[in-house]
Amino acid sequence: MRKIVVVHKKIAKCKGPLTPGATELLQTIKNEAAEYTVIWTGGSKYQVSTHFNDHQDQRVVSLDERTCSCRRWDLTGIPCRHAVACIWDMGLHGRGDGVPEKWVHPVYWLETWKEVYKHTVEPVNGSDLWPKSACPTTLIPPKYHAQVGRPKKKRKKSAVEVAEAKAASQEKKEGKK
């Protein structure tokens, strides 16, 4: 019950289309995406590259398939920095609205979060206020049943101990010969 109430309070404070964690992560990704150069290769494919500290980063992004060759978008559902740069490029050239939040997987949307936590758990009175049962049966634990056979006296040895014991017995046999 408490967790649901905490989430309801967080939802009331949210000011965007995404959950707070996803919003924060996407903001970091947007800051990184500003450094990238985008080349449209036709259709929905883009080549995204940057030169940062003598390091070249070049990836292929397919917006129709919602994939990037870095695979972050595939794994997390949140567009990676390469994809965000492509989404912005689409917006600049009139091929889309350029809003990265619309490309995030629905699991991170605030509406989905609200839908998941829309139900509440009703509180329950203490057991002293519960109605008495008219059922004469009382539940008791099952009877103890001793296992068939003689009980084990020795502990079970691990596979390593068994192997060591066999090796030691082999050495003794070879030493006698």
C-alpha cells in the first residue's frame, strides 16, 4: 500500500510525458547527442558520427526499425545519443516533429506508469475485528512421516572430496606394488 501511495505522489509531481528516471536519462542522452553530425542516407537510415578527443564514433541508425548499431536503443527502449541526433535532424528537415520523447518505448511513458498504479490496496481491520467463523474444522499441520530405510550416519561429501579420496586410494595402491 505504501509503495503505491509513494508512486502516486511521484506521478503527481511529474511534468512531462516520461517517468522521472527516463526523463533524467533522456536529458543526459540529449546533451551527448548535440556533439554528433548526421547524414541522411535515404529512407529511414542515417549515418551518425563525431570526433571527440581524437576518437571517432560512427554508427548506423534505422528509425523505421528503431535500432542503432550501438544497440543501446534495442536494449533499453530509450533512443541512444545517435538516434536522438537523427530525430533532431528529421525535425530540422521537415521529415518529422523532432521530439525524442515520442520515440521512447511505452514502458517509460507516464501514462503507462499511471495505468500500472491506478489500483489501490484496500486496508484491512485487525484480527480482533474479524468475524468468527462458524466452520468447526481447525487446520493442523500434517503428521510427521519417518522416511523408509536406515538414516544416514555420514555427511554427504562434495564431488571434490570424492575425487581427492579416489586419487589418494589410487596412490596407495600404486605405492604397494
